[in-house]
Amino acid sequence: MTALPIHRKSPSVALSERGQLLFKLLVERYIADGEPVGSRTLARDSRLDLSPATIRNVMADLEDLGLIRSPHTSAGRVPTAPGYRLFVDTMMAVREPTATDIERMNADIASQTDLGVLLARTSNMLSEITKLASIVMVPRPDHQSLRQVEFLPLSDNRVLAILVVNEREVQNRIIHTARSYGASELEQAANYLNQAFAGREIDQVREGLVREMANTRAEMDRMMQTAIEMAEKTFVSSRAGDEFVVTGHTNLMAIDELSNIEKLRQVFEAFNQKRDILHLLDQAIGASGVQIFIGEESGYEVLSDYSVVTSTYGTGGRNLGVLGVIGPTRMAYSRVVPLVDLTARMLGAALKSLT
Amino acid sequence: MTALPIHRKSPSVALSERGQLLFKLLVERYIADGEPVGSRTLARDSRLDLSPATIRNVMADLEDLGLIRSPHTSAGRVPTAPGYRLFVDTMMAVREPTATDIERMNADIASQTDLGVLLARTSNMLSEITKLASIVMVPRPDHQSLRQVEFLPLSDNRVLAILVVNEREVQNRIIHTARSYGASELEQAANYLNQAFAGREIDQVREGLVREMANTRAEMDRMMQTAIEMAEKTFVSSRAGDEFVVTGHTNLMAIDELSNIEKLRQVFEAFNQKRDILHLLDQAIGASGVQIFIGEESGYEVLSDYSVVTSTYGTGGRNLGVLGVIGPTRMAYSRVVPLVDLTARMLGAALKSLT
DNA sequence: TCTAGCACTCTACCCTTGGGAGTGCAAAGC
DNA sequence: GCTTTGCACTCCCAAGGGTAGAGTGCTAGA
């Protein structure tokens, strides 16, 4: 076989060209098979026409650099977290999603009109195609602009408030009031609020009300009083907390061939204790584009054998949220990364057309 | 020891009094330990002062009756599905929930105001206390009475419809229209609908509209046209499909000591393919009160090693939905059954105070 | 009708064993 | 100086065999 011109030493970086090649092959092989890769296998895989012994020497170097390790004395080598990191950063060849996948995803996502359903479907689809667990964090509206508000009296001094924010999202809250209000009273209050504050940020609404109160204090008529009272209770501490959609847990069970059930349980538990996962996703929302957290990098011990691939999504220039997948560190990054990217873009587009 | 008066034959039923006693002990023991119960153990447990050999004879009878079986030649006996059935039907002594459990549940459930949160919390709580997976099916409103409707124009010939039904529930839908409508136009249409149909069943609204159309066909003014057009699209095929909340998957993983991971995966998968589970819950909603499905009784093969304990819940006389738990057939029925019952009643009460 | 005794069966566990895979090292080859 | 060969060594894993424990069914005797 044509030996490559391998004698050119790579200048300062510790890794020779040959080392890189073999390392790349090793990672790819391990991702494909899931079993430690030995020198003989690697010798066959590479077209370098080198004996296993030579490969062994290179592998020893790679091990010294902390890129690979052997699970035990006489097993092959597997990539370490830093190894995966190097791989995805400098040598991964992304495999574009197949036309089928794109088609399938498009059909499913584009047709959704309800925000909740859209997110759920997106998560589902991503999970099915990647065969991993998928997370979609719902858009966190940094500013909510009020479009319309309605009040409906319920029994027992309670009022149902319906807010339409950001042009299309509907929120509703039950508020407890000191006395009971009549329907017409509430209607007037809502009318006033709609006229005075429609199109304004919710935060501003609260401020505006306070100002209003100061100005008109004495000569406030009854309607105004009602309006202010209602609005105060309605707009206080809105944010119900970030939510996210998780689908495809079960895919993790299928993959984890070691089926370390206790570990798996802990990961699932983490999904439920949503707060933990949220923090991870928060890290991701800062930078736009695809981000990869390998093993311990995520900062969560339970995820030490798992990697997380995330991408922000949004419309235009704004990041609305984060989505991604969780799977074993040896997931097929070259396939998963473009898929996550694609999904994020599609969701962004779908959201845009929804507005 | 004081031998019980066991010589009285039970009349026609195939099971002697002694057989019943020993069977009950066996089931309780197996539920507690999870391991096949042998004749020696049972001899010690019972205060009957009988030798293991005698117990063996009884056990052989019980096996002939199909109430118990041995996993293999020289293992003890475990209850069969019919065995559990007999146990829960005729000999189970319910253990009332502890004051702590009641207190805890009450605190958590009673304080909720949002329907979605209430259901989620209920499910969570039930799952935590029973240490099983819990399902709460959301109330299926067999009749939805319309309280109020609002329309908001969006871009691209789409209109956001907001429905308030059943006094407090808010639904919103995006509908696509042939042409674009102005805000005032839509407002008039909503006003008309609200006046004409508030308080009526949604089904009736549709019917009423059709009648209206027939009557006024020719002299329909523009406002009416708009109203009818909007309403048609809004009220068609409303039912977004029954939803339910599942929590505590992870508890199943902890219990299934055999950790037959593939089986577990199938069960989880079934949770995701919600339709399957729904059908099971549908069976339960017919009869009110607690129902127990043991193993294959549920009609789902994947659930063959699991039992489902459900109860309907509702306010006043009406059944609104079903909740329950899923766990191994050897769950502690005597504890779980009253807990499911209690939860159902508490949820019913919470819903009542919410309306 | 109950009990004691006994032979039998099956599982779970431990230990050993041998093969296979892979390594590391030293010496020989190009 | 890099590469290869040869070899001893390590470790895992699966298979086999032996043993103890638990429990059974059956039969004969109280």
C-alpha cells in the first residue's frame, strides 16, 4: 500500500499526523462498535500497512497524552473525555442528514400550529431520528408584551385572568381578591387596561400602574380602582418557571448495553428534578449554535458517561430557547450534531411562521 | 400454641378455612419479601403448629386450584394472578394511610390553583408515597359549556381564538381563514357569539349555528357572516385528545429487582404511546371507586407482571377522570389501595373548591 | 388426618480451567 | 532511527464441576 508521507513531524503540537489519523480511526471505530479497539483491529482498519506492534507504540503515546485509555490490562483502548473533545473539535467529519430525515422532520414540524404541540413534536422527532433522549426547552420570553387582557368572575372571590402576550401566547391565572367583583365591573377594568397598556411590556404595565396610582390617588373612580387592583394581582410574579419537554427516555435504556440500572435511574431522576438539567441548558443558551458537552464537562456527575449536544434556536437574531439530545459519550457525533443543528433551525423557522 | 378450630369444613367453596389462612399468609409474606415462600417459612409464620409437611399438602391443593405456583421445582410458591385476585377480593386487610401521608398530601394538593399544576402535583405525590409509577388522567369534559370566546387577528390570515369553557378552563386555537379579518370585525363576531351562545354546550353551539344559517341565509349581514365563519372553524373537532400525567417512572426501576431491562423498556414505551394506556383507563372510568387490574387482566401483554390500581375522581356525583398507580403484581395492595382511594377523593375535593 | 423420613431436584455460588485478546518489552531487521 | 518480530505476561470470560441449601413429592407410620 502507498505509505503516506508521515515523516513530517507536526511542529509543536504533541500529536504526529499518524497519531491523529490512528486516533481518529480509533474513535470512529469505537463509536461504531462500542467495544475497546485493539492494535490489530486498528492495523487492519488503517491503510497504513503497519504492524500491530507499531500501532501499539502510537497507542501508548496517545495514552500518555490522555486521549485514550484501556479499561483493563488486556483490553483495547477507548477514548477518554478529552479524547472525544479533540475528536469533535478538530477531526470530526459531519455527515449531513439524509433527505428522508429532513423530509420527515419537515412534514412533522412545519404543520404544527400550537406552540406546545410543536415543541413536543419536535422533541419527539429529534429523539426518534437520533435514537437518543431529547430535550426541548420552551422559549423563555425575556420580554412579554401584553396584547390583551380579560377578566372573568368565578365563585368565592376569585377571578380568572386571561392574558394574551407576545401576539399569540395565552396565559391564564386565577387570582384571589378581597371582595367579589361583578362581570361588568371587570369588563370595564379590562377595557381600561387594554386601552392604556396594550403593546407594552408587562414589566412596564406594573410600573405604569404604580405611577397612575400616585397621580390620581384621590379622584380615582371606582372603575380605575378595580382595574388597578386586578392588574396588580395579575401581573405580579408571572413567570411560571421554565419548562421543558423531554422525550425518548427509553432510547437510553436500549443503548446502555451495560445496563447499569442504578446509574440509568439516576439520570432519569435528574430529568425529573428538572432544575438540574435546566442549569446545564442555561449554559448553552449563552452561545448560539451547536454546543457539545462531553462526559464530566457538563458539570453533573450523573452525566459522566453521557454527552449532551445542544443548540439554541430562535427567529431572526434572537435566541428563544435551547434544544438538544442526551446520549452515551460514544454517540455518533458526526450524525447527531448536524441533526441537532437542523432541528434547531427548523424549529426556529416554524416559530417564525407561527408568529 | 392454641390451635384454631380448623375442623369446620367450608361448605361448597373449594378452599378450606385453613387453606385460606395459609394462602393469605403466603401472599402477605411474598408481598413483603418478594421471594418464593416455602413450606417451612409458612409453618413458622402461621401460629397453627403444623409441620412443614402438612403445609406442603395444603400448598399442593392451592396449586391445583391455580392460586399459587412454583417458579421451579425446588423453589417456594408465589401467588398467581388469580391468587392475587382472590386475595384482594376476599381477604385483604386495608391499612389506612398514616396521618403523615394524609397531612403531606393535603398540604400539597389543596394549595394548588392551576389545573395543570394540580394534576401534576397530585400524580407526583401519589407516586412518592406509594413508590410506584402514577398516572392521573385529566378530566374529560363530556360536555363543555362555552362561557366566552374572543378572537384576535394574527398575520397571514390566521386568527387566534380563545375559548373559556366550563367556567374556568381556557383553550386557545389558531385558525386559518380564507381572508384576513379586522380587529373590530372579529370583536363584533365574538360579541354576537357570546350573547347568543354563552352557557350552551359546545356541541349545541355548532348545531345552533347551522340552524341560524339556514334561517337567515339571504339577509345575513356581514357581521353575522364573520361570526359564523369564525365559529365554524373554532368549534370543529375541538377535543385535542385526552392527556394524562405520568410521574415516578423511576420508581419502577428501583423495584424491579430482576431488572429485566427490556421488559421495563416496553412498559415505559407504553407510557409514551399513550393511546394504549388510555384504553385501560377508559375501562376504569366506567365504574366509580377503586379498581384493581392484576397482571394480564389489564389486557396488555406488557403489563403481565404489573398491576394497575385505579380510582375515578370527581366532584359531587360526576366522574371527571381516573387516576392510579402501576407497579409490580406484588405491590402492597393493602397500603396502595387506600392511598389511591384517598388521593382520588382529595383531588375531587380540590377540583370542587377550584371551580 | 397429620407427621416424619427420605430421595430427589433445582438453584446459587464458588472454584478451577483454558482460550482468546491484547499488551509491553527487548532484540532483530530494514 | 523507525519498524517489526517474538515472547512472556495479564486480564477477561465462558464453561465445567462440585457443594450447600432450600424445597418438593411421596410413602409409611402414628
